[in-house]
Amino acid sequence: MSVHSTLAPAERSSFMAGYLDALSLVERLHRLLLDVIKDEFERVGILEINAVQALLLFNIGDNEVTAGELKSRGYYQGSNVSYNLKKLVETGYMHHQRCEIDRRSVRVRLTERGRHIRDIVQQLFERQAEGLHTSGVVGREGFDEITHSLRRIERYWTDQIRYIY
């Protein structure tokens, strides 16, 4: 059942405004997250890595993964992840190795330099979480509610891609 058939015109307009506002906020928050990471790396004097690459290292963590696995987890788009993985290997933040079974596939893992970057991002996120909590901006219950709602939207969009189109 669509929003159009279940809501009166005024309610539909209000719902749509809220939906568009939420979409805009998610986009802005992602850009702000990248700015926060960029500022942290400028503060500590690491300028050869960008925020997207730092976040990629953080998300890989202690795992050994392929570009395909990162894409399937929903973290990155295809060409974006391939480009950044190549740069991270070239700059010594990641090791890469061809898979024995599928020679087309390359597995990557963090080097010591990459783990250092991951740790900087981890410490930044820990400081941010503490600041959000102690300042009363949002508590554990608030994050649970936000995360629950965002996961429901994620499932809805995933279903739309898989089953509707």
C-alpha cells in the first residue's frame, strides 16, 4: 500500500517533507563525518591520506577482504573502492595478494601503517562518542532508536532494489 493511498493530501505532504528532510540530513551527516575525519588528520599532520581512505581502513579493521566484499557489505561503490584500495596499497597502508583459487580476485589487509590510521579513527570515534554522551546530545537509547529506524529504511530500500525493479 502506498503513502498516496493511505494518507490524506495534507498528511502525505507532511510525510514527504519529513522524508526529504531525513534524506538530506543523512547526506549532510556523511559529508560532515568525512570533514571531521579530515580535520583530525590535518590536526595530527597526516596529509597523504584522505577521509574516505581513512574510513575505508577503519572499516576493514583486522579483516582480510576483497573489493567485492566491501561492495557487497554496502560500504563503497565499485570504482571508488577499487581506486582507493589501489592508492592505499601504493602508499603502503595495505598489503594485497592474489587469491589462490580465483586469480582475478585480490585480497587486502592493513599494514602496520594502515593499522595506525585505523587506530587514529578509532580514537576519534571514541572521543566523539564520549562527547555526545557527556554533553547529553544523545544517549544509548537515542542511538538505539536512530539505528533501529535507519536499519528499517535500509531493509526497505534493499527490498526495493531486489524485488521491485
